[in-house]
Amino acid sequence: MTKATDRKSQAATRRQFLLGAAAAGAGLAPGAAFAQNALSEILNAPSRGNWDDQFDTRGSSVRQVASNTPIFSNETLRSTQSAVGIYQGIAASGGWPQVPQSEVLRIGSQSSAVPLLRQRLAIAGDLSTSIGDSAVFDSYVDAAVKRFQARHGLPADGVVADHTYKAMNVPAQLRLNQLITNVSRLQEMVSKDLGGRFVMVNIPAASVEAVENGRVVQRHTAIVGKIDRQSPILESKITNLNLNPYWHAPASIVRKDIIPLMRKNPQYLAESNIHIYDGQGNEIPPETIDWNTDEAVKYLFRQDPGKNNAMASVKINFPNPYAVYMHDTPQQGLFSNLMRFDSSGCVRVQNVRDLIVWLARDEPGWDRQHIEQVIASRQRQDIDLSNPVPVFFTYISAWATDPNVVQFRDDIYHRDGSEQLAMSELQAEPYQGGQQNPYAQGDDIVR
């Protein structure tokens, strides 16, 4: 059999499986014939691509999830609109089965849940139906699970546990609604003049894209605002970089964090190199303040540059009404967390020095070597950008840079219309579009 014939046979097998599943699911509700026809049209649509041709067990399916296409681009908008059509067909055909969360599944497992897992992965395009319906979690299922996890911002380890089950068991109709919601968000942004170079912070993905000439040239893992101290939606321009910055604690952090910490440990400020000043610039000894009251809120708290500074080596400034910024952090371990919603509204950027080198590249004398030398000196120094770079904080929880590779992220701030779209158990206050974000106030304190 030729490879071309084999691919056709696999595609036919996939269609037979999905149409059979759709007919079974649709038979439980009115419109079964319509559902089957709808899914048939989706499966045969030439724009849909051939998922079977894209699949193998060597991890290439995971690599194909990555893309250098910016989220803010006409390409992504078109692909996301196409994905809406695909998911409309899937939802109309009965969606996908729920996978019972009875046990942790991984390669080598044998369980009655694995055939349902195979169906779930196949309907969304992560697994070829030619692989069969065995109850054994084999290398093909392992690769498909990893692809699914990568599309949902989960660690691609191939282990089906709590977060993977939760993401898998979101109904197709809710995923469709999430895509439709985000198409509107993308349309609004793509219609704007974003500039040849810009930085985009995607809050639900907790990630940063540096974009130039229509392509992502850098992508950074980020830490964004907590559920009760949310990062705001904003548009601005990066104008200034502070190397070895001082950190000034906003009143909200003095009240919520520093005062309680000083009650527990009176040496906290000294250990953290934080000094207190009054309105005339006079330093105030910590022992003269009554920490059982809110007296401390009226003073200025400033942390010296150094390894313990809350912003570590650099602060990235842009005018905005929320007093937020982007910065480095001494708490590098937080970047490995699955749920990276730990700041007080500002955005911490992993490998931030790569980003500031890119931002400062047009400034004479500020190459990587010089920037590293200044940081190593622990001396305060600023870089003013002669060509400010646009920056956007946005909320895109579903998108597709390819119609067959649909990305979904946790709806951490509960803005997409369903609690089931948020993996976090924390509850957010309802967000009213257009309001000034009440949560974003400065940045975290180093504990």
C-alpha cells in the first residue's frame, strides 16, 4: 500500500469513527440527521486540514502547537474564526464524551476510561482514529495527551490527572462560546495600528510576546495579577528602563503585607533592605512606628537595589493609571508554577534581560554587554527609549494560529461567562468592561 493510499484509508477510518460517534450522541436528542450531516461537512472541509497526516508518536504533534504567529495578527483572527466553524460542527454533532476521573492515567495504564479518552482526543483532533480503541494507554495516546496539554497551557507530561481531566471535560459548547468571545477581542485589537514592534502581555496565558514585523521574536513566561489584585487591561508605550531600581511599596502593600509581616517579625524591614521615609525625606526608624495600627501607611517605603529587591535587576516603565509595570523578580521558582497568578497587578517576566536588550537596541551604547555590566555593579541607571515601544495588556483565553491547533487557557478572572472555564477554585468579583480595574495596585512584596 502506498503512503498516499494509507493516509486516505486512515482519514476514512477517522470519518467513520466520528460520524458513528456523532450519530450515537445525536440520537439522544432531536436533529440527529442534521448533526450527522453537519459533522460530515466539517470533516470533509478542505480548509480543515488532515489531522491524521500531522500525527506521530515522536512529539512532533506537541511541537506543532508552538507558533511564531502573534496572537494579535490577522492570521490568528482568521484561524480563530475558522476554529469557530469547526467547533460549531463538533457541538452540533453532540460534542465529545466526558472522561471519568476515576484514576490517574499514563503510558502503560489499562482502564475502561482509555477508549473514552481516545474518543475525546480524536474528536478534538489530537489523536488519529486509525490508532484503534484499545483500553491500553499506549505511546499514541501519550503523544495525543501531550498535544492536548500543550494546547491548553498545561505541562505536556502525558499524565492525565486533575487539571487535564478538568480541561478535557469542559463541554464543546462552552469551548465554542469561549472562542466566539475571544474572536470579538481579537477583532478589536487587530483593527488597530499596533506598530512594527510591540509587546503583548496575555493575562490568562501568563505570557509575553515581543513582536516585530508580524512575527513573535521573543516569548516569555510571566507572572500576572492574583484573583483579588488583577492585572489591568491597558494600552501604553514603554518609555523607560530602570536598571537596579529602587522599589517603592504602594500603600495597599504596606497595609496588606508589610504591617502584618512586621507584627510577626520586627526585623523584616532590615532583613529586606527596606527603609522608611517621611514627607521631608527623613528616614524613620521602624521601632518608632506603632505596627498594631495603620500608622505606617502614611510613610514612604523604599527598598534598595540588590538581590532581594522585589524587582531584582530591571523595571520596565510605561505610563498608565494603574501604577503597574513589568519587571524582573528574585523569586525565579514561581515561573515553574502551573498557575502563575501571584502578583499584585504588575507583570514579572522570565528571562527579562533578553527583553530589555531588544527594547534598548536602538539606544547607542546600550548593548547586552553594557547592560549586564551595569546590573552587576548594583548601581542605579536609567535607559530612556528614543522610540517608545507599544505595550498591550490583554485578556485572550482562546485563539488559534492554525484552525487545527486551538489554544485554550484558564479563565482566571472569570470573564468568559462560565465558571467551568476557570481551573482555579478562587472566585473573582464580576468584571464590568470599561471600568478602571480596582485590583491592580503596585507589585508584590518579597517574603
